[in-house]
Amino acid sequence: MKKHKKQNKKRGFSLIELLIVVAIILIIAAIAIPNLLRSRIAANEASAVGSLRTLNTAEITYNTTYPNVGFACTLGALGGSGSGTATSSAAGLIDANLASGVKSGYSFSFLSTPACSGTPAAAYGTYASPVTAGTTGQRYFCSDSSGVIQYNTGTISTCGTNTTPI
């Protein structure tokens, strides 16, 4: 009669093997997360530039459609009313997200210079600033009635002053 030896082999991973796998995953994550954040910032900045192009096109269309008003001086005037009827106070030229003033990590507003005043308003200036500087974007963008989009790494008060065309 043969005696069977009691086999005491355990199956699975040892604690050392698991710690090595976790360490490798953490190293990969430490490399990937900053790249992901930079990609997100680049995407937000590209979206801001695209939104400024949309605002430029909407302003030209608005000025052509409502020559007695001139350029729109608010994002709400370029946005829609929801009723489907376009008016000079709700032209329906931009989407609701952009008309709200915040889109893709950037907030949009009108610059004080050039002043959008008078009847008809002869000039406008739009401005895009990151909602959280350094996290949602690193550059500030602006455009005026010339249609040129410009940027600066610091806040912008007027287009053309300490800004670089894109």
C-alpha cells in the first residue's frame, strides 16, 4: 500500500507578487494622469477658439440681419428664446450652452473695449477665460470686430494689447 504525501501547495498570488503588480499600475498612472490633464486643457482651449469663431460668425450674421441694432452686446441676444421665433433680443444664432456664458471649461463674455454701445453698435469684443486657470485652461482668448482671435497667458482687457494672434 502506498502512502500519499499530503500536498500542501496553495494556489494564487503571493503578497510580494501583488505588491509588484500594484506598484507597476501606480507608476503607469503617475505617467498617464498628467498627460490626460494636458490633453483635456488642450481640448478645452481648442473648444474656446472654436466658440469664439462661432461668436464672430454669429455677430456678423446678427449685424447683417438687424442693421438698425448693429452688433449684439450680450450672449443672450445671440442665443435663442425657445419659442422658435428669431428677434433682435433672441436671434437663435448660437447654442444654449454658449449663450449661457460657460462652455467646455471656459466662460465667455463681452470685452468692455471696444465698447459695444450706440445705435447701431459699431463694434464688439468677445472674451474667453478659463473657469479655473491652470486646470480647465491656461490661455485667455479674445476677438473683436476684426474677426482675429488672439490669446495671452494672463487676463486680457483689450484685444491687441499684449495678445498674440492665433
